[in-house]
Amino acid sequence: MSKNKATVFVRLKDGVLDPQGLTIEKAIKNMGYDMVNSVRSGRFFELELGGGENSKEKVTEICRKLLANPVIEKFEVDFDK
Amino acid sequence: MKFGVVTFPGSNCDYDAFAAARLIGEDAEFLWHQETDLRGCDVIILPGGFAHGDYLRSGAIARFSPIMKAVARFAAEGGLVFGICNGFQVLLESGLLPGALIRNRDLRFRGRDVYIRVERNDLAFTSEYRVGDVLKIPIAHKDGNYYNFSGDVELLKKSNRVVFRYCDREGNVTDRSNPNGSADNIAGIVSESGNVMGMMPHPERAMESILGSSDGYRMFISIRNFINRSIGCEKA
């Protein structure tokens, strides 16, 4: 059976400056939640798949070519039925 | 000679680049991003703006516009490709130049004049300047913070591929004069072969002193002289 949904998580690689994450982190601390040590931001995409051959490989290819910039980002894909 | 200016949906400095080419008395033509032919243009400008709304990442979608295949081929054959601001972002996403531009370190959109120092004048784009010249050129961007893993920045420096660095009015490269947090104050870089250049500041907006600065003028003259020389060589 073909997988019909892929969820892609794109994150900045470790060590890449994340000004957005830092700003959110400051806001959280200003709100008084001092148990939060750090925040890293990222984004996710849901791809509905129509089946077909090699869809896992193709989704990985899409991530590599478009959804993530391999210079600064890494990605993970969850496939669910 | 003829300048080709690529227009993506969301480009907004294409007319400025076109006008800059015309101001130095040369021909210019717009190339719509869906086209696949560069129509004999001698130099291709990828202009500033927000191609495809800057969705996903700046330049990420534009990289897959049909014309970019022709641009990559043109670059591989030694053709001059010049990416300004958003055009620089497109060149990085395309892999025609190394690295990435991330959000400015203070998260703000910065639109103002900055000073940049010329680091190389042996290029088609900069031959009319002297090394160390300080140019006043405007910037207008939010994602201009040049990022690369530190080893790669070292490599760029070693291979002398940094063309412009942010500096103060006197030409000192300082952290204070860095408007966006770019590694090593990098404002513009060039490909190994020297024919693909990208920069964040907008020389096409600094063509006439009545508009604040004419320091970009000589960049367009450099390009023209280079092309005319190579056309002359072909004819000879």
C-alpha cells in the first residue's frame, strides 16, 4: 500500500544562528517562565500523497531540493498511512 | 551590448536595473521568469524584490523558475550573471554561489545607505574601482545576514572571493558598520570563475548624485567595458 501523507519538519542545523528562536525565548522569559532554557524555531509541511512508486524517495528529494536549504537546515519526514 | 533583466513575480527593482543600463547608454531587455531563452543578452541581472513572495525562503522558489536553467547554463559557459539583493538570494539558493542569507541579526528590515569597501577590482564587475574604495550604496532587506559554516567563510576569504565588505565612511570594517550581522562583514561575493557575483546593496539605486549617490555607476560601466572588450576580442 502506498503511504498517503508525509509530514516534513525543517530545522536549522545545530550552531546556525536562529534570531527568531532567540526572540521567542526572550519573550517566554519575560513572561516569567524561567524554566525554559532555549528555543529553536523551525517549520513543518504536510504533503498529501497520491500513491505511486518510490514516494518516500521522491519526498526526500523534494525536501533536499526545495523544502530545506541543506546549507543551513536539516529535515525529517514522518510517513503515516 | 545588451543587459538582460529577469523579472520574477514579485521583483521590484527590475525597472531600476533596466534604467541603470539605459543611463549608461546601453540596451536592456526584460526577461520574464517563464522564458527559457536569454535572447542574446550579454549580461544577466537578477534584480531585487520579493520573487514569488519570498515564500518558504528568499529565492527558494525563484530558483525553479524556468529561466534559471538558462541562467545556470549561461553562467557555466562563462556568461556574466549579477544578482542584486533578492537576486543574490536566488543565486545562493541555486547553488551558483556558496552559502546562505539568514534573517538580519536584529530581525529588522534595514533600508538605508551603507558604506561598502571594494576588495577586488580584477573582476568584470569592479574594474572601474580601486581596491579600498568606499562606496555609499543603499540596502533594503531583512534577510541579508550572510551565513556559512565558519570553514567556508575562511575558504571564501582565502580564495579571495569576497568582493565587498560593509565598512564605515573611512573604510574601516567594524562590527558597528555591519548592518545585518553578516559573517566577516560580507556584502558581496563572486564565484570561483569570477563571472557570477551577488551582493545585498543596490548599486542600481546609486546611479545619480541627485538620488543620494552615484557610486554604483562605475559598476555598470565596468560591466559594459568588460563586455565590449570581449566582443572586440571575438571580432578581432
